[in-house]
Amino acid sequence: MHAKDILIDGYSRIQEEVHAAVEGLGPDDLNHRPGPDANSLAWLVWHLTRVQDDHVAGAFGLDQVWLTQDWEKRFGLDLKPRDIGYGHTSAQVAKVRVDSADLLTGYYDAVHAQSLDALRGLSAGELERVVDENWDPPVTLGVRLVSVLSDDLQHVGQAAYLRGLLQSA
């Protein structure tokens, strides 16, 4: 098994878990915040998708699906176009509201498709390419891809937990 195959498998697990976390839920559950400063399911899935879109596109020199496929307009959020949710205040989290799970899964699936296309063309040597020199040590493509995978799995796990809380209430 090649490194790219492991990454493809990992990213595909995110997609499965995103769908499992939101499918069948209505707007009230998707936008529910269990505490005044807590994240909603909608925010968690939007954020993990924005992170993947932003970071994978940047690492491979691609355009973000958010901007090129009009997802920014479809969501209609009162946020800056390149906002990915990092460091959001409670007020900013509250701005991320959706009317359906289909919007979240549709955007995730579009980002996932672009990510898999990039991963399928990956050679092992490319994993050593530096993609971000703002860190010490500089971040390689391999490190960036694993970082996104880890972050996304953590957030989708939070979303699954929140779904469980909502369904047990």
C-alpha cells in the first residue's frame, strides 16, 4: 500500500462520518448549540470542510471549491469569503446556519472530490515538498495532509457526539 492510498482511505473516512453525522437532521438540530458558546453541528461540519478546502487547495496550488463552485453564495453566510472558522468568536459561530444537511454534505462531497483528485496524482517524493515556510520546521505536504486529516476527524467526532446528545434528549 502506498502513502497516497492510506491518505485516500483516511480522507474517505471523513466523508463517511460527515454524512453519518448530519443526514436526516433538520435545521433545528443542525444549528443547535448545546451551550451559549458551543459549536453547532452545522458549524463543525462547515469548518472542517473549509479547512480541508483551504489547506488542500493551497498545498496543491488549486482554487478553493468554496469560491469556484459558488458554495460561498449557496451558504450565504455573513463572513469574509476566505473565512475558514479558525479562531471564531461565539458571534461568528452563530452566523453559520444552514437549512438542510444536503447543503453541508454537498459542499463536503465537492471538496472531497477535489481532494481525492489531488491525492490520486500524488507521488511519494512530493510528500517532502515544503508547502508552508511560516513554521519552524517548515511544513511539508505530507505533514499538511496528515494535519488536515487529524483536524477533520476530530471535528467530525465532535459532530457525531453532538448528534448523539441531540438524539438522546
